[in-house]
Amino acid sequence: MFAAMPAPVNDPNHGFCRDCLTQQRDLAKRCIQCGSPRLARHPELYRLHLAHIDCDAFYAAVEKRDNPELKDKPLIIGGGKRGVVSTACYIARINGVRSAMPMFKALEACPDAVVISPNMEKYVKVGREVRAMMQALTPLVEPLSIDEAFLDLSGTERLHGLPPALVLARFALAVEKEIGITVSAGLSYCKFLAKVASDFRKPRGFSVIGEAEAVGFLAEQPVTLIWGVGKAFAAVLERDGIRMIGQLQTLERNELMRRYGTMGDRLFHLSRGMDQRVVLPDQDAKSVSAETTFDTDLASAADLVPILRALSEKVSARLKKAGIAGRTVVLKLKTQDFKIRTRNRQLGDPTRLADRIFQTGLQLLSKETDGTKFRLLGIGVSDLSDDARADPPDLVDVQARKRAMAEGAIDTLRDKFGRHAVETGYTFGKGRSVHPPEPLDD
């Protein structure tokens, strides 16, 4: 057990030692108890509760744990000379080795490196051990991969008798002691900045980004810090003279959406540290869908299309609220004799847009409206992922960009005035002979 007590909430000089968890009530550079320089201090330290945890050089760390002779050697986990690097330890990284680098280049950069083939069965086992320790802290754990996850620690102070920051630091120490690897943690008020924070000062990092400093901090960062801004899109922004997030902060939402479609909406919000996504526990959800059963069987496109549009909007709203997207659109129909038809189409990129879901569903539906009467219609998306790479700007289809921008404006009005504040031409005054659509998670 580590000696620690809940700390005063608003004292910017009050922190704790990350090695012994002793509170620090002065500006000393080392712990007053154990002498460690690893002190955690921040004006919002005890008010923040959203964390991102990332295991440090995970595969390599597990191998070094199991073979102490590798401790001080550069280590690469990957395939043969024609393969690529899966993970490199920090010693190898200092020599220029990076994940996804071709092995021959990695060995040119670090010829003394020890190379080990991946042992996924072992890594999965260790990943599950870390996950179990996370879930002992809070039920609100959202895994992103085998070795990283978001945690919402907002309800844990009463359970653990410590504020979230101390719970997080104690967890990091416990992983080192019980599992034998290290983790880096980021603490903030939203998912975006918690993940950004966890990348600082690796390995064994513990970084905090508060709400008061968010806009100023982001202004000085490159646009590539924003989820979904890869090399290709960064080049598009650079052609427009935008390299830093601070430049995005000077542009209005409508202007960004006019230029970059739905990605412009993400740029507007994340550049200002605005991220409303919540931590979603791992429920193994495979799809998000909505369906409705009709009062009377329907056969004509004139009757079915408005319903399809309403259901698409329902699915889209749930995806946006959850911060996820789907790559495969699935249409479901049930005939009057209770036979079920399902049709699907995979998109080039994940989507969370009602328009893309509807337009794809419409193409699928058009092949089924042959006079057959239906008693049920449903639409959904599968192949779910985080929405960071959803709906990249379509620089060719100008109409798609305009529809996406219009959808963003509609979302804003509905958020402010309610779901029925704005209706499209497809749904206005139509579809009144059906039950309200109910979303289903498969």
C-alpha cells in the first residue's frame, strides 16, 4: 500500500510523488519522502477524470521482462529482412528505428539490434492482465487496442478514497510491480486531449492537460496532432496555408466545413479542445442500427424512402453521440410473409453521416422495390471504429461536400432546438403510418 490522502482541490502548488504517492505541499523539486524527482503538479490535477493509458513499447517490454539479458540491448519485434517492424524498444528508437519501418532499413539504422518474431499469444495474455487491472479501477474502460484504453475515473473517488489523478498514478505503479512492464498515462477533461497527453514524456509518462490551457496549448501544435489528419490531408491543409492548429482556431465552423466537409467540423471542434465523446465500455458491439415495423404493409418507394431517411438520421445521431463510425451499410427488409432480406455494401471509408448512410441504403432499396410488400424496414452500419478517420473530405464530389455541410448545420439546430426543429424534404409530413423507429445494437 502507498501512503496517500485526498488532496485540496484548488491548490496549484499541491501535488504528489509518482513513486511513493506522498503529497507535496511545497515547490520542492524532489519528493520530501523518497527523494524522487517524479512529481505531479497541475492547477487542475484533482479536478480531471478522463484518462488514456498506453503501454510503453508493449511487445518489446514483454520480451525484455521475460528475458533480463535483453534489458540494456536494442530490441526489435518484427519479421525477417523482408518484413516490417512491429515494435521497437526505446533504445532502438533512439537509433532511428520506428514501427512499420522495413526491417532492412531498421537494421541499417541499428545493426546491433536483437530481432525477435512477434508472439501474439503471449502479448494478448499480458494485455488481458492489464485490462483486468483497469477494470478493477472503473467499469468505464474503452479499449482501443491490445495495449491502450480510455478510462473514465469520475466515479472512483468514493470507491478508492483517492482523487482520479492519484488512482491513475497508483495503477501505473501497480502495473510495474505486478506485471513487470510500464505504462504512460494522460489525464484531461476530454478523450482527445487525454490521448495527446499520454504521448508526452514516454516511457513512464504522466501528463496533464487542463481545460484552462487547452486552446493556448493546441494553438502551438501542428495540425497533424488532430485525429484523422494524416499525411495526405495535412498536404491539403498546407496547400491552403494551414500548418498549425492556431490557424484553424481563427476560422469559423461554416468556413471549415465549406472547405473540408465533415472533416472541417472535426477540425473546428478539436482545434478548440471541444470533444463531447464519452468513454464507451467494451460491449463487443458489432453494429448500430434502427428499424421499424409498419402498421400496414408497404411496397412503393414513395412510402419506403421517407422511412429510410428517418432511420438513417436515427443511426447517424447515435454514431455521432458515441464518437464511432461504420464502414458497411446494411439494409434489412421483412416481407409480409415474414421472410427477411438483408443487403449490404462496404464503403471506401467509415461514415457517421446520415446522408451517406441514406444514399447507400437507397441504392440497395431500389433493387428491392419490385412490388413486394414489406412489413419492416431497417438500416444500420457495421465494421465499427473510432470516428477519427470517418468521412474524409471528398475533393471530387462537390455535392457530397455540400450535403455534409448542410447536415452539420442541421445537427447544430437540432442540438439547440430539438430533434424535430428541422426536417428534410424526405421526412417532412411523411411516414406517419409507422411506429417511431427504435435503434438496436446487435
